[in-house]
Amino acid sequence: MDLAPPVTVGIRGIVDRGTPWSTGWRSPETAQGRNCRVCREWRVLLCTAVLWRSQRWRRSVRVRVAVQCSKLPSGVEDKDIEQLPVYSATSFATYLQSDFCIWMDRLAAECPDHPLCAKMRDPLGLEYFRKLGLDVEEALLVWIRCQHPEWTFLDLHVSAEDAWKYGGDWRWAAAQQTLKALESEVDVIYQAPLYHRDLQLYGIADFILRRGVNGTVEYTIWDTKLSSHAQGHYLAQLACYAEALSSMCSELHSSQPRVVAKVGLVLGAEAARKGTAVELPVPALRPHFLRAWRAFSAFQRRFDARGPPSPLSAVGGGRWAEAAWQLLRDEDDLIIVAGIHKTQRRKLQNLGITKLQQLAAVSPSRLPSLAKSAGLKLATLQRLRLQARLQHKSKSSTIPASKLLANAKQILQHLPHDNEGDLFLDLESSPSPGCNLNYLIGICCRDGQYLTWWAHTVEDEQKNFEAVLDYIFQRRSLYDGMHVYCYGHFEAAAFRHTAERSSAEYKAKTEEFVNDVLVDLLPVVKGSLALGLPGYGLKQVERMYKKARSTDIAIALDSMVVYQKWAEESDGDADTSQLLRHIREYNEDDCKSTMELLRWLRKRCAKVQVPYVPKTSAKRGKAPSKKSETADVSKALEDFKKFVNERCEEEERFRCEMQTQPP
């Protein structure tokens, strides 16, 4: 059946990981071939939409919320939108990260034809990471079944699927299945629906573990994550689950006390395979959760489709990053100045400089006093002003403006001379469960020859890196003084990471390669030139020297998505597969673009004539020790508290502003 996402129904944040605007949405097409829980989430959403249309549903849970919008976008009727005031744990965590993103989520639900809603990040990319996250979840399931066969286990993933049949408050009906499991003293509940009636909070916890401690039944909630590092919004999600489960436990009639004692994060596939979780006591989260929930509820009550909150919190990435950047570009906000930090932006705003054009117009004579007032170094402010001037000038030009920097000589003296044997390197990588698989190493020669090394396993990857090193050093013996060029630090980091598994011979080769042969052009470009561009990524810098790309794959994320599709639905090998051909063409384009960049860079900086001075091979110091799991989760807890404070302060400021306005 061909199903369109029923976002026009006007229901926001209904099911944790079950709506197109939450972090776990899956289309019916991508659900095929996965476990039935994926299909279940889609069916729940469809059934919700159907029930929402029924009069019986409306009579039982009807709530009207008028859209506060003086002029709705084309195609959206000016009418009351009926909604369920039920929120998911995911929506709460999103709010703490970015109030703009949660505002966009609601705008997409209530005004789906709004122009900003078309700026949502490619769902295929989101789906790619969700699939990897599911693999982590399944790895933990395997560990539980293999290492603890004595534990009683209950899978509730079908309970939410069937809950709509009960009609009325189907979320509570779904949560009743979890209550029955708690009463039956099951050791592990998988995909447990949780519902807090007072807060109108619904979510599905990955794992609930039961432990008996000194006559008290203690529950621990585990959540699996693809990332190997704890983050503040992960704890926000767990805090929601803990509050909902605590509310449900209070309704149990039991002779034993029952408490939700801890929450835990299973971070990455390796932790899942070992059954390792970093845990926190619930009391460490609850006071902050309650403060944040009050702010979250107030934010939702005052939703206004005419006035979004600041988009600044969403520029770092996520599904609404492009919408955020669009608004900031329209406002000519300072944040669009390439290289500016948020703290620098805030300091300049405090002095009345809020737009890129204003910064560009600052006179040189004013810079010393302005730098002192803002608490910025004069050189830093001069660079930001120059960047703003170039970007402002480039708005009316097809070719962005550029300017040689004062210290260009010091940078360019370390750029090697051209050599017939030079190579241009680019890697394609995928965050596979438990490792970062570099599935393609591409190298382009000056004569246009393009070479590839494909790897579909960690073992093949290791062999490829060693083969590439052998190839480079053999070529270096033929072309004395040749170098390998790349753009960005990723290639050096990938070779060093892979060398950790290699013999002493290849470890030494890797260090020599990174220190003496590999040349990263990114710091050369940024150190010698200022460009009238919003950023200095390769795809942006290409505007200086080549036309727009015509390959089917345009960005690195597309390459990962296509590779994942090939891994699931192989259409041949490296020689015959159309999917791998698209990746190869994209990688070749990157390699050749790096070669064109070097050619353009030499031409642009031709007036700077300096003798080549090889960089001194600095010995690599001791690798920084990895953070302990305790330190990692402690940092996440501090981030969680920081998010809470920021949102509560914003709500307090809004309340004060409303009180000072005339009636």
C-alpha cells in the first residue's frame, strides 16, 4: 500500500519514534525487511490518523488549539487545528537541544505548507543513521539472550501496534501492558510503552531491567545509542522515561516498594555486544527535569506560527539546520560570517553590531576601541571584519571575492613545489556498528589516472591502507619529492587510527607518511586567503575555481546512504554495481577537485614568491587518554543541566517581557 505521511492531521509528537518529525520515523518502504517493530510504528501512526478523523475519537479526547497566525501560508486554511496535548520524550529532548527545532516540528504539523517546512533535512540521511542505531539495539538483545538466558524477557513491541483497537486513550491502554509486566515481575521488558497522565507524556523505553535490592524492587531503564559518547539530550530522554515509569509504579498494588532507581546508556555497538551501560541515579536528573518540563509546557502553550524563536540553536546540524540558516541569512545575522564563534557574535551584538553588513561597515579607525569594548583581540576582530566585507561584496558577484592575508608568506613557504608524481587523496567512510569503516580509498594522479581500493570488512580495510602506503612509498622512490594532497584532517586521522592495528613497520610508515608526505590544503587556504564564502569546506571553496558538480552524489552523507543501500541490496561488485559507481564518481570528483584547488591556489598566490621550507617533522606526542565512561556521563549531565538552565532563563525572560507590555 502506498501511504503518504499523515502530517496534515495536525498531531504533534504523538509517538516516541513514530512520527515523521521525531527521530525514529521510518517510511513503509524502508520498513520492509526490518524487524516488525518498524512496521508497527508506521501502523500506529496510520491508525492514529484514522481514529483522529472519527467522531467517537473527537468526542472522547477533543482539544481545540487555535493557530496564532495572522496570515497563514498559501494552502493552509485559517481554522482551529485539533490536537492531542501529548508529548513524546523525543520532543522534550529536542526542545532542550533547540527550541527552534521543536517549534519547526510543530509548524510542520500545523502548517505543513509553510515554506520553511520544505527545508527539512533529507529523510534518507536520517533513515541511514536510524538503521545503524537499530543494529546497536539488536546487538544488546543478542547479549541479553546469550549471556543471561535465566532472565525472564518480555517483548512489548506489538502492544503499541494493537493499542489503538481499544479506542479512547490508547496510549494508556498500551502502557497497561507495561504495568502487567511489572506486576508479573519480568526481569527485562523490551520496547515498553510508558505514559504519564498528569504530564501527558508518552514514550517507549528500549529496556526496563528489574533488580531486587534489600526487599525493594528497583527498576533501571536502559537506552541504546549509536554514538559512543554520552550527550545531554540522551539524559533528557531517559529522565522522561523515568518520570513516566515512576508515575505508573505508584498505581501498582504491591507489598514490596518499587522505585525507578537508575537510568543507563548503552553507547555504541561495542558496548551493546558486551552489555555495558553507563548509569546514573534518577535523583540526579529529576529536579532538573521538572524545571525543564515546566518551561517546555509553557513554550508549547505560547506557540505562535508567526514568530519563531532564535534559529541559532539549530545551526549545528539536524533536520531543521537548513531552515535555521535560511532565516539567519534573511536577517543578515552575524553568525553567517565564516569563522565567527557564538561568543564573539554575542559580544558584538552587545555593542549594537547585529548584522553582517554592520560589521563590514565598521571603519578601521574604530576597530581598536571596539575590540577593547568587546573583549576581543584586535587581530581577531580585523579578520572577522575582512571576512564580513568579502562576503558582503560577493553577494552581488558571480565569483566570490578573495584577498591575500598578511601572513600568507609564512603559510605558503611550507607548500611544496609541484611534482610530476604528486597524488590527490580522498576517503569515503561509514560509521558502521562498532567501527568507522573506510570503504573506499581514492587517489588521483596528475595525469588524470584514478585509482581505487574498496573494502567491505575491517580486514579488507586494514589490507587496503597498508597497500596504499606501499604504493605511495614505492612511487616516492620513483618521484623524489612527491607529495600527497588532501583537504581536511580526516585522512591523516584515518591512517593513524588504522595503524593502531598494524605491525611496527606500518606504524612507522604511517607516521612518516602523515608527517612528511601528506599535505592538508585546508589550513593552507585558511591561512593565506580570505574568501567571500560562508564557509571553507571543499564544496564551498569549489565556487572559486570550478562549475557546480553534476554527479548523482553531491555530499558525503549521500555517499554513506548509497553505500548502506548497496550493503543491503547488493547490485554487483565494484566493477558492475551502479550504486558503487555513483560513489566512485563522487570520490573521483573530490580527488580531482583537490588537484584543481592546488592549481588555483598557486595561481591566486603567484605574487607571493617564497622558497619552499619543509616543515620540521614534529614527533607525535603521547596520544590523549580516552575519557572514562564516568567522566563522559558526568560531562553529559553537566550539559543536561546547562540546557535546562538556558531554556528556563528564556521562559523567564519571555514572562517578564509579557508582564511589562501594556494590556
